[in-house]
Amino acid sequence: MLQFIDLTKRYGKADPPALQDFSLTVEEGEFVVLLGRSGAGKSTLIRCANGLIRPTSGEVRWKGESVTRAKKEELLKLRAGMGMIFQQFQLISRLDVLTNVMVGRFHHLPLWRSLTGTFPPEVVETAREALHRVGIGHLARQRADGLSGGQQQRVAIARVLVQRPKLLLGDEPVASLDPVTADAILRLLKEIHRHEKMTTILNLHDVHMARRVATRIVGIRNGRLVFDGKPEELDESR
Ligand code: ADP
Ligand code: ADP
């Protein structure tokens, strides 16, 4: 269970708060879409979930443990159970696909392994399985920066899969993809959610996409929660 408790985030003293008195509890296994316009505070909220951003006040708790107050070591431990995907994929462009997946899970391995590509066989096997799972097993030895956007996001998803997270966070994961590719990525995320049952929270700004994948939609406007309900409860006309 993930709890956002009374979060307020101010980036600058003179700025309006990016989040204001924001409270939300996400139960295990939910597929939550945070819906709102650009600048609404979605990215700030999702980055508070794994401690990439510290709120000005309030607290985030993951399974009862404070993410907000966690010290560096504790935070790294908490984050090990959280996977994240991004709008710009965040792959290491000059490494091949397989290595990108392996360094995600096995970042504790020495750097020379990723540079020389000498990973233990079971690590390679796990990464290859993950790539097949997301439909790009044949691209294992391609350089990451030679792939299309959709393919790159599949690599990022494979990198999360080998981590076996209990929580998957997605910060506008389909915002830089064309509609057909975006739809395919969302279907993949939905299929993975159905299979792994990991709690999933995505930022999206398209209501139709949100409806298609979410079990719960949370609307944000000006840093405040303005809607929380099932997709069918969302009145599109407002
Ligand atoms: P969204 O993800 O919904 O587009 P964000 O959380 O990115 O919204 O942004 C919320 C508000 O906070 C916006 O007004 C944005 O300009 C501001 N903001 C976000 N990140 C920063 C930052 N690092 N420094 C200053 N202002 C920021
Ligand atoms: P996106 O919302 O697609 O992630 P943005 O262009 O809004 O991309 O933000 C890119 C980066 O800049 C993010 O890390 C965000 O936190 C930061 N940022 C956003 N708005 C501001 C702002 N007003 N001032 C400073 N940094 C910002």
C-alpha cells in the first residue's frame, strides 16, 4: 500500500505549489492513472512516490515505511521494490539492448562487466527472457539508440521486469510515442499488470487512454486532487 499524506511541494517560494494538500492511498494491485494537464503536478507526485523528489511538507509511505524520511541507504532498499519508466526511456544509448536490461537489475555488479559485457549466464538468461516477454527478443544485440521510441520503451519495461518490482511507476510513459505505438505500450503494461499484479501508477494526459487501462483514475488540477474514481465514473464533459 502506497500512501501520499497531505503532500505539498513548492519548487520556489514565489511559485504556486506544484502539489497542495494532496492525499491519496493506493492499494496493492491497483492500476491507477494520474490524469491532468501539463503542469498539473503529476510528475511531481509520481517522483515523490520513490523519493526522487522530497515534498516540502507531508509524507509518502510505502507498506508503512516512510519514503520521505528514509535515509539514503533505506531509500535505496525501498526503491529496489519500485520500478520506473519515463517519457524519454532513459536508456544508456551506446550500450546494446541486452546490456541495458542487465544493468537495470544488476547495477551492483562492477562497471567493468557492463563495459566488457561479461555478465553471469543466469543474468543474461533472465534479461533475454524479459526481452522476449516484451516482444523484442530479436533486438538483444542492437544499440539502444538505434531503436524506435516504442522499442526503447519496451527495453525500459524489460529492465523493470527483471527487477521484479512490487510497484511500477510511469511518468508519461507514452507521451512521446505516436498513438498506435502508445496504445501497444499501454496494452503491454496492462498485460504485465494482469500477470504480475504489481501496483501500477501511470501519468497520462489522454482521457481515452486512461479509461482503457486504469482500474482507478485520479484527476489532478493545479496540484490538487479533483477526481478519484472508477473510469466509468469520469464524466468527460466536465
Ligand atoms: P505535470 O507532470 O502534471 O506536467 P509537474 O509536476 O511536472 O506537472 O509540474 C507541476 C508544476 O511544478 C509546474 O508548474 C512546473 O512548472 C513546476 N515544476 C516542476 N518541476 C519543477 C522544477 N524542477 N523546478 C521548478 N518548478 C518545477
Ligand atoms: P515532462 O513534464 O515531460 O517530464 P518538462 O519539460 O515539464 O517535462 O520537465 C522536464 C524537467 O524539467 C523535469 O525534470 C521537471 O521537473 C523540470 N521542470 C519542469 N518545469 C520546471 C520549471 N518551471 N523550472 C525548472 N524545472 C522545471
